[in-house]
Amino acid sequence: MAASWSPDKMPNLNGKVAVITGASSGIGLHTAKNLASKGAKVYFTARTEKKAKETVDFILAQDPTIRPEQLIWVELELASLESVVKAVEEIKKVEDRIHILINNGGTGGGAKLQQTKEGWEFGMVVFHIAHFTLTNGLLPLLKKAASEPGSDVRIITVASSASRIFFPPGYQFNFTSPEFLGGQLPSESLLWRLTKRVFSVDMMIYGMAKLAATMFITELQKRLDEQGVPILCLNPDPGAVKTNNSDKTFTGLMNSAIGMVQKGPEKGCYNSLFAATAAEVTHSPEVYKGKYFEPIGKVVQLPVLDDEGQLKGMWEHTSTATNKYLAEHGLPQLLDW
């Protein structure tokens, strides 16, 4: 645990290439700013050119030492795998190495189950399937960076405590069935039944999507370890942070009350930056790799991350469903991991 860690402890990142999704606001915006402040070239995603320009203007105003050429916009709509594939292709045209990948982008979720025409739960697409596909496409660039002497390459997916709070120990998950991709819950937890009235978002559906993304990182770490590839895969939870999405989480006065105790995104990005850059992670990789940890660097055990059957089910069903979609839409299949 590194309770006193802050971005001023980040190493020099000159020569490093970082990619971060969802960087036009909130945690992602401040994560991108801090990476660039330390010298990294940052490819940041945003849905529109207008949002991208606002992002660059904000970051340059915050830190005039950052050069405009350090900030490169990549158009990306995480709800569209076509957009994900295009973003991968655009990055590959100009880079052959990536040192830091941060899967940060997301959505606020809804009060009820929302599915795409493929039958996928919307949050599952944005948090999990899109980042699964993006990471797969960029993995050759990450592996190339990792092949260099003294490399420090990291893949980060921003996690959520909802994956822990609303699923008690012993909860019977269904990642061994493709139904999880559609947001189908095996059951509602007692805590959710007792507290759902104060939420405007279905936190179990949201938590399931975030958990799938967390499980992806854990399983990816295992697979890279088996290959002998020195890449660290990490699951930092930012904690309670006030963002545009969090403002829509609770009902009525509860939103205002919770907002009073939430930290701003300026500090909400600390755990992501710790995961992406901290020397503590380099010095103690076995403590952090493949793990879920809360601010800052506090590893918390999630039993499902040790369940080989659930991890394998998540991976196989996600791969099968994604490849089916890609084939039906004339897009390239997933690469071998």
C-alpha cells in the first residue's frame, strides 16, 4: 500500500508512448494531463473533434510545459467495435511501440437493463468487450515495447468497487455462460435489494460489466506470464470520485450528500497513475500484477479472480462473441494473444 503516493513521485516519461481511452473529462482527462506533464506522448480518445480540442486546450492551460505534439487525438466510440478497430488501425499507422495502455473510458449506466441489437448489455460493450478488442489489437505494440532491455510496460483497466460491494463472498457468478454478456444476473444480492431505491443506476448490472473487465486483466496477466512476456496488467479502483457519470448515480438528495464526500478527478486519477507509473509496482510486481487494488495501491482480494472456471468462461465467451460480431461485419478477427 502506498497511501502517501502522489503524481509528484511519477518518474520521467520522456520517450514513453501512452494510450488512454475516455480522456476528454473526469479521471481520464487528469490522468492524460499528468502523463504528458512527465514527458509522455499521449494518444487520448474522445468521440468528437470538438471534445478533443477542449481536452487539449484544458491540458495545455493547466501545464504550459506540455508541448502540443505530445497530445494526439484518436477518435473512438467505445459502444462501436467498428470504431475500436479503426482506432487501433490509426494508432498502428504512426506507432510501433506502446508502453502504457489505460482502459479508462466508460459510461454511467442506466436504471434498467439496456441491450444492443446483438443482445449485449450496453455497459458490458463499453467497459469490457470494447477494451478487450482494443487491447488485443494493440498488444503487438505493447509486446514490442516489452522486448526492449529495461522495459516497463503496463496495461491498466480502471476498476470499480461496485464489483466488490454488491457481490458478497460466495456469490454464484455466471461467467461460464454467455448470458453474462447480455447483463443477465444469476440473482440480486441482499444489499442491492435493500439499497436500490437510492440509486438511479442498476449497480449490479454496472458492477458485473466492470467485473468482467477486471477479470479480463487478471486472465491476460496469467496468459502473458505463461508466454514469458514482461508486461504488468493492473486493476486500479479510483475510489469515490465526483465526475459527470457519478452525478447520475444516486437519486434525489442522496446525490448531493454523496457528492460532499467524493474527491475530485484531480485526485481521483492518482490510483490509475500509480498503476501506470509507480516504482513500487516495478519493485514488487507479484504484489500488484493481475490484482484489483483500491487507493492507493491497497490490494483487495476478489474471490472470483482466483476462480479458474469463471475466468476461462469469461475469456472464451467474450472471444467467441467478439469474433462472431467481427466476422459478420467484415472486420478482422481477434489476434492470437
